Amino acid sequence: MPRARGSIRTFATSSALLDSLLFIEHKNGEINPATLSALTAAQKLGGDVHGLVLGSESDAKAVAEKASKIGGLAKVLVSTSDAFANQLAEPVAPLLKSLVEEKGYTHLVAGHTANGRDLIPRASSLLDASQVSDIISVDGPDTFVRPIYAGNALATVKSLDKTKVVTVRGTAFDAASTEGGSAAVEDVPAGSPEVPTKFIEEKLSESTRPDLGTAPRVVSGGRALKSAEGFVKYIEPLADKLKAAVGASRAAVDAGYADNALQVGQTGKIVAPELYFAVGISGAIQHLAGMKDSKTIVAINKDPEAPIFQIADLGLVADLYEAVPELTEKLQ
């Protein structure tokens, strides 16, 4: 795979001056796993990593207590305000800017999640810094590797900004341990955050299956399933036997066979499970960008020339309507 490289500068600066501020994303009292991966990346930058927990007083304090036990965090900052309850970008970004400037952080780091993609660019703009998005490797305090062209090439990017603003691909770094830490918790004033937007509601797709973004096993279906009923009949039973999450290609989602929340790919979720089953998926570049880092890839497709077989560890050239029921029946 081609990899564009730039030069890497050598720093004589004391690592104590290379402190990072990590945005800790949380929901319903639980810390987003992408934040734990972002912490692992932040530790490679040198210096201490301080976490920032925002939210209403009823939940932020409890999350901050959990965060203080995460291995690798030197300090946890917590700021409470009703304006932060839903972590909207408009009130959060100015606080990120003020903390970076007041405390002299050299790096602002967050997971490359829906929330991270919403609020970090706004904070980056306020800091007058060029954001480096979706990094998969840290080559130095100012040098990062990120995928381009749907993951077909890797670019090594050097930031010359005073503050390096970075979002981290969660599947590219191991998650930091949630135990063993003893970070101090420090309250920071929320100030008077402006809230020009109003949070109305959030609609979530509920499922008893594992979360697609973090599941160790994923069974994905493509357009070859021909209908939503095909997903229910062939993909879901196999996923249930494997205790796996259900995914889908963009073609299947666009055709209405699966919910948009199940889309795996460049414009969907990026996953890297231990086992990835691709059923009736040809292997378009857009889809491969979202799952090619999976540890073991199994493909079932009746077309022996399907691109998915080029990256599959195990491939079965067969009619999915016959192969999948037989496989599901044999699984214990």
C-alpha cells in the first residue's frame, strides 16, 4: 500500500511541556470505547494526558470518578452545566479553546466518532489550527498517519500549528485499561456557555445484539440478499449463533434492506472485529475501507471474481441461500 511520507522533526523540548487534553465522550454514564483508544494514541505524544468530562452535574461527576481510574490519565477535569448535558458543539467548543489556551496544552485529542466529528472541528477553528482527522498512527509529537482515498493510501501529515488538534480512529489503537489509574479530579468552571441551538430529541435503534462499532464478531450482508426479509432470514440467525453484531453494505442500506445504523464502510461505521463475515458482499472500495482491518475475514459469494476474496482469509464460492442456512445449522 502506498504511503506518502514527510520528514519527522526531532524535539529537544521536555516531555512535560507536551501535555494533551483528551475529550472524554460518554453517554448514560458509560465512557465511549473510542475515547479509550484515543487515550492510547495520546500517550504516544509524550507528556501527561488530562481528560475532560462535561455534562450536567447529575452525570458528569459519576463519569469523572470512572475516568479517574483509567490507566494513563494524569488528571481528570470536570465541568458541569445543563448546557453540556447533550455535548452539543456550540457550548462545548469554546470551553475546549479556553482550557487549551489557559493551561497550555499542546494537543487536543478526541475519538473520531459522530460527536468528535461534530465538536472538534469547531474547537479547531476557534484555536486557528488545522485539524488532523482519523489518525491511525503517531509518528511523533507533530506527525501523524491517516488514511486517504478510502483507505487505499496512507498519508503522513505534519502539523506546524501551536496546538495539534487530532481525532483518532478507534479501531487503530488498543483501548486503554479502565482499571489501575488514580488520576486527580479537578473542577473547572463552566462559565456562561452560549447555547444557540436546542436539543429536541434523539432516536436510537435498540437491539439485543452487540454494538456494531465494538462487537468482536460481525455478520454483514449485501445487496445479494435482495430484500429486508432476506436479512432477517439469513443474516440474523447466523449472527445470533455467533453472538455477533449485524452489519450491512451501503448497497444493501440504500436498497432499504437494512437500517442506516448498520452500514459498514467509508460513509458508515469503521469496524475491526476478531471475526468479520461478509455474506453476499462484492467488496466495493467503500465497504472495504470500513472493515479491512478485521482480524479474520470470511466471505461467502457466488462470484469467484468478487473483490472481497482478495482480502478474505477464508472464502467460500457458493450460493448464500444454500450455504448460510447450512452453516447456521452446523454452528452450536
